[in-house]
Amino acid sequence: MIVSSRYLLKGKPKPPTKDLRWRAEIPLSSRSVSVGRTAADVGIARTGEYELIDVRRWGKSVVTDSVLEEGDVLVYRTSETGVRMLWESPHFGQARRRSRARPGSPWACCSA
């Protein structure tokens, strides 16, 4: 048994993949600490729970590594936990809100 176990256990375990089928659109307010910096500089570009996929400025898409401005909308692919993490993050300058997002919805729209 001990001799054969080395040959039976060749593979490496795969890390579990997160379910990133939610979408969150987070606007940057004037109180945001991210204004004037890139998302990567602030640490909000990618984690295990979310991934920045677009930055919308004046209704048009800009590159995700551009310097962020007040009023930009950051669009994320995220898990359910990631939605909560994003909305509660002080990096966006938003007051704490209760999420009403649903999986597969075109955006995560939240209201107080």
C-alpha cells in the first residue's frame, strides 16, 4: 500500500474556483480615496472575490489601468461575497448600503 500510494497520488489538488457570475457597478464619489490613483495602486483591481472588468467615464469605456476620476463607474465581475466587500469598501467613498443585487443581473443596484 505504501509503495503504490506514491503512484496513485500524482496529481496536485486544484484550488476551488469562485463563482464570479455577479456584476457590480460602483460609482466613485468625491469622498473616494481612489480618485487620482489607478485601481491597481489602491488594491481594488482584483482579488479572489472580484475582478475589475471595465471603467466607465461619461458613459464610455476607458482602460482599467487609467487614473480614476470622480464620477467614474467601476464595473466588476464578482461573487456574492465580493458584492458586499465592494460596497462596504472605503475606497469608493460610498455610504454603507444594503445590496439588492441578484446573480446574473446587469448590475448591482443598491439603495439605503
